[in-house]
Amino acid sequence: MLVKVVGSSNVTLGPDLVFSHQRPTYLDPHGVPSGGDWALERMAALFLNNTVSSKVIGSVFVKLGGNAVILSGRNRFVEIVGNEFAWLGGSGVLLWGITEGLDGRGLTQPRHSLIQGNLFREVGHWQKQSSFVMSARSCLTTILGNVMLNGPRAGVNINDGFGGGNIIERNLIINTCRESGDHGPFNSWDRLPFIADPLEKGSDSMVPLFNKIHQNFLMANYFRDGG
């Protein structure tokens, strides 16, 4: 990783930062993020853990050997806005929380994240199980008004049913599944139930909140199957 932000509040990275030339990480130790069929390395050029109201704005992530940004463990109200992600070895933005087995009441997950107005293109050059945005054991994420094109697998992947409450709205997603099959511009798994309190109001439940996916423009999904 190039930059690590841990245990901080109100940190702003950007505008006009350039993250580049990180080494390839596809042979580094991987973990299984949740019940989907992904395996990932818990690292990226920009690593955020236990942050509140951090912002990544107006910057460029280019020619990286692995993932660009990861929100690992507890993060709240992180904004990733107006950035360019290009020529990445792995995924653009990862949101990867931590649970005790199927118990997510420890609150160590990304919540209330905003990913807005970014350009994602040419991702997954080394790691084919990759996406522009991938979420595992995370909830209440808004993915709004992004342009996403040219990836080997799903454009946006929600890897499980943890918490729910995600909004995927007004995105342009083009040229997905160029090097794999059975996914699409949007893919989701829900193979494991989690007990969680996504709104942190003492309302524990194994039933996630509804996700809202609307007004997206999807073009040119390549090797899909089933429709």
C-alpha cells in the first residue's frame, strides 16, 4: 500500500493527488470476504480503517498493480468523490467489513459510504475476480453518478446480504464481463445470513434492509449466461 489512514476523523485526501506504480499484489495472501465466490487481498494503494468522515476527492489512481482503495473494517461516512481510476491490476474501491462469524453486531464494517462522480476504467488487468466497486460485509453504501467501463467481471458486486440499505443510482456501466462469464454489470450474492443492526438503533435482525437500484444505464455486457 502507498498510503494508510487508521483511527482518524475528518481527513481529506486530494484534490490533485496521484497514486501510481504500486507493485502487483495478486500473489499476496488472500482471504474470503464473505459468502460469494471471491477471494481478495485485504490491501490497496489507499487503505482506510477506523475512520470517520474521511474524504478522497479529485485524485487519480493509475497504473496500480492491485486494488486502488479499500475501506477495511470500521469506517463511517467516507466520501470517494470525483476521482479517476484507470489501468488497475485489481478492483477500484473495496468495502470489506469484519464480523464474528455471522454476527455483525460488533459494528466493525464500512457504513454510510458515498462513491460519487468517479470515472472507473480498465480495471482487473491481473486479478480477474475484480470490479469497479465491490462490497462485502458492508452496508448503507451509495454509489451515485459514476462512469464505469472496461472490466473483466461484474461492474458492481455486492458479495452478501449484510445489512442492506445500499443505493446504486444514475451510473453508466459499459463493457463488463469481458474476460469471464455468469456475472453482469451488477452482481449480488446472498449465500450467508448475518445478524446486524445496520442503522445502529438496537434493532438486530437477520433480514437486510432493501437495496435500491434504479436509473442506471447499462451497455455491452459480454460473456453473461442465464439472460
